[in-house]
Amino acid sequence: MGSCVAPVSLLARNRPICAFRLPRSALYLCVMDRLIITGGRKLNGTIAVSGAKNSALKLMAASLLTNEPLTLSNMPNLADTRFLSQLLGVLGVEVFWPKGDSECRLNAAELTSTIAPYEQVRKMRASFNVLGPMLARYGHATVSLPGGCAIGARPVDLHLKALEALGADLKVEEGYVKAAAIHGLKGAQIVFPFVSVGATEHAMLAATLAKGETVLENAAREPEIADLADCLNKMGAKVSGAGTATVRIEGVERLNGTQHAVMADRIETGTYAMAAAAAGGDVVLEGAPVAALGAMIAAMKEAGVKVDSDEAAATIRIRRNGLALNAVNINTQPYPGFPTDLQAQFMALMSLADGTSIIRETIFENRFMHAPELSRLGADIQVRGQEAVVQGVAGLKGAPVMATDLRASVSLVIAGLAAEGETEISRIYHLDRGFERLEEKLTGCGADIKRLSDTEE
Ligand code: EPZ
């Protein structure tokens, strides 16, 4: 629910609103927007890719490591990034980020608090990543446990074990992690039992200011980790091996401010690639992180979609005109495997394939909530545990559906664009968490997609 919650002052005056909750300090309001898509139109044109949400969030947390300003460009204007900037503000970070601007200046010269409250952390899990940087710089921090979410339980045990290995004294009390390292953090060897993006990033952030060397083994290799390491190194950190399974961090005494451009969003790129393939047409994705999308490009080519990628020009051209789609099986995997964050979108595409595809989700235990919603549009999908069997159909038909999480929501957009007739998607605040100017980008390619505001209690 986090991203539908906004203080009164942030809401436009003429939008219908409803009070659904009254927290202690302020009247909060909930705007429930819907998308109406009239499908069946081919997409033709160019889409500029935005900065990556999942990189931006960790880069913002890095601002806590220094008393000098960190300026991030290519920042995506999203509910999640705006939300984290509010939490940083609560901690005393000066945030200069005009609405709609792609440059954000964060100055954590002096924190006024090292406590990240439940109200904020529960709404967005990535907020938990403020723990390590505050602990590393100040020797203490208290951060609410994030709790589970729609796609799975998502514990933070690996984050906590990594901080403990770095010498933190941790107590979990009343839903909060209270962390202390009175004499500072110390470098350590940390072997992750399985790959975790968040725990790798969290350990990396904290280890930059630890005494001595930290070695992370079985580290996640996602491109966002290399982006974070690049920024940290510009800040004076000594991180090597990011993007491989072994990351080394030589601790330094202090970090400085810097400027850094957030990498392009590989998940947004893959999403629009699949939208173009499902609806048909000819779309060029500009500013695309081509090298980070190998598994997606391979799966699309196997499906019979024409994909022309140019790494030097940072473009991917997607074409599909009338040709049938081949059914393709995928397993989601940590990078460089097929990303879980594109699984729902690929399922929407495969629902139109010629044949049966098997989609296995191996990262999260409950990430098929889009399947029954896609079925409302006529898709034939049977979910058996961690596997979805998608029997392709000749066409989809518009229907009212409900968004359940960020990537599930956008899979419904893809299906709606390809479907005949009108699709109404409710609860789209999930979409606003991770897709910048989605309607504008799709309308620019000829889609018929409108946002309506509504109220809900
Ligand atoms: C990041 O989540 C992304 N979020 C997710 O994107 C993405 O799906 C995921 O990585 C995998 O690529 C952000 O970067 C903000 P993990 P993260 O730690 O770091 C389990 C989106 O849609 N685990 O790699 O939380 C966990 O439950 C989001 O943009 C533990 O058991 O993912 C999961 O099953 C959704 N204990 C698996 O590991 C831990 O301490 C991988 O999670 C940590 C994780």
C-alpha cells in the first residue's frame, strides 16, 4: 500500500481522494487511479529508458556514508525513490530534488537521527538498506524490520549475518534492529549461503568504512551492484570485483561526495521490449543497458521476435509484424540468468505463443499473482507450485483486472495492449513505484492508454 499514501499537501486539489488511515501525525490520503487500455494497436516509435529504480535506491542510501553532497543524475521520478528521499529527510539528510527533475542532491553532512521508523520501512523494503551505512559512519543505528510483502516472506537474515560478521552487535527488539559497533566495523570474510542482491549491496555499503579488508563470496552479480561499486569508488571507497561472485572491499577512513549517473533500467527496457513484442509493431528502446539484458534478448529471439541490439549506441529495436510467437520455457535465476523482475511480463507474452511454455520462478515463493488476472483476459495458465504452465491462446480479450505488485501490474498492461477491446486495471499505485511516465511512453508509440482517478476506502 505504501506508494498510494501521500500527505494532503502532495495531492492535486481537484483529484478525488479518500482518507483510509489516520496515522498519529498527519492526515494521509489515498488516491486510487485506474488505467483504461484499449488494446489491439501496434506499437511504433521510440521509448527513452529511465534510470534504474533498483540502482537508484541503493545509491541514495550511499549518501549516508559521507558528510559531503552526493549528486545523482538520471534519477527516475518514482514513488519508491521519492519515498526513500522522504525517509532520508527524516534522518536529517538535506534533499534537493525538484519535482520531475532527473538530478537529485543529497547532503548528509549531519544526521539528526539514526532511527528509521516502522511507518517508513514497512512501506518499502529497500529502506532497510539505510542500516549499514548509518552503522558504519556513526557506530549505531536503529531500523525497523521491513516485514514480508506480496511476493514472498523476504527475510533479512543474510543482511543481519553480514553486519554481524563485520562486528556489529545486533538486537532485535519490538520489531526493530538495534545495531551498535562502538569501536567501528571490522573487515571480514563473508560467504553468502545463496545469492542475495540486497544483502550483497548492504554488506558492500557497510564495509566501505570498516577497518581492513572485507571479502564477499557468492555475491550477487547484478549490474546494479557494479553501478553501486562505481559510485562508491568515486566517493573514495576501494571496491573491486563488483559484478563477479567475489567482491573485495578495502575499508577507508572517510568517503567524499561525488556525482554519479544512475545506470539505465534493464527491467523497464525488458518490459517495453515485451510490450512491443506482444502488441506487435516496431519499437526502438533508447539508452538501453544492452549488455545487462543477455538472457532477456536470448528468450525473445527464441520466441521469434526480431531483436536488433547495438551496445555502442545503447539501443534495442524490437519488431514483430504478424509472425507467430514460439513458446519458450524459462527459469528465473540470479543475474546473468533470466530476471525474476521480468517473469510476469514474459508470462503475458507467452500467453499469446504458439504452444506451451513452462515458466519456473526460483527466486520468490509467491510471484505468480498475475496468473489469475491474466486468465481473466483469456490466458490459459495453470500454476503448480513454483511452475506455471502457459498454454498459448490465439488472442486475449479486454477485462477488468487488479494489479497486485509492481511487475505483476505491468504484465497486465502488456496483456491489455495486446488484447482486443478494453482492459481496466485497478490499484495501479503499484505501477507508479517503478515505471516512470508509463502512459506517456506508451502513448508516444501509439498505445491507447488513459489514467482515471477514483476513490476507495
Ligand atoms: C532485489 O530484491 C530487488 N529489489 C528485487 O526487485 C528483485 O526481484 C530481487 O533483488 C532479485 O533480483 C531491489 O533491488 C530494491 P534478494 P532483494 O535479496 O534484494 C531471499 C522489483 O520488482 N533472502 O536477492 O530483496 C529472498 O526472500 C523488486 O523491483 C533471504 O532469505 O532480493 C529471496 O527469496 C522486487 N534472506 C531471495 O533471497 C535475506 O536476508 C533473493 O532475494 C535476503 C534475501
